[in-house]
Amino acid sequence: MVKDGLAKGTRLKHLKMLLSLDRLLKKDWSDVSGDDIDILIRRIMDNYGNTKGKETETSRDHKKYSRFSLDGTN
């Protein structure tokens, strides 16, 4: 029972993260270029990094999920 709850929660987190990345990217994923990746990372740090430009847990997660989305891996 707990195992099913964790799996649904994990799936929900993944979907929310992909939605967030999609909103930041504002472009079709199949048309993404290297410059688009730079812009996406800059937007992630602007929105989720701390005031000194350092990494936060949220910015780290967004970068991690963007890498998975772009690589096509799980």
C-alpha cells in the first residue's frame, strides 16, 4: 500500500517538474537548440536560484529533470 502511494507521488512530481520546464522553455522540445538550453538554464537560475546566484535544491532538480528530458532517458 505504501509502495503504491510513493509511486504515484513520484509520478506526480515528475509531471509537475516537466510542466514547469515546459513553461520555462516556451518552445517545442523537439526544436530545442543549444542556445535554447542556455536560456532555459538561465531562466531556472533566475527563478529558482538564491539571490547570490547559487544553486538551490529546486534549481538543482529542474536542471536534473531538464537533462533527462533532453537526453530522452528516464
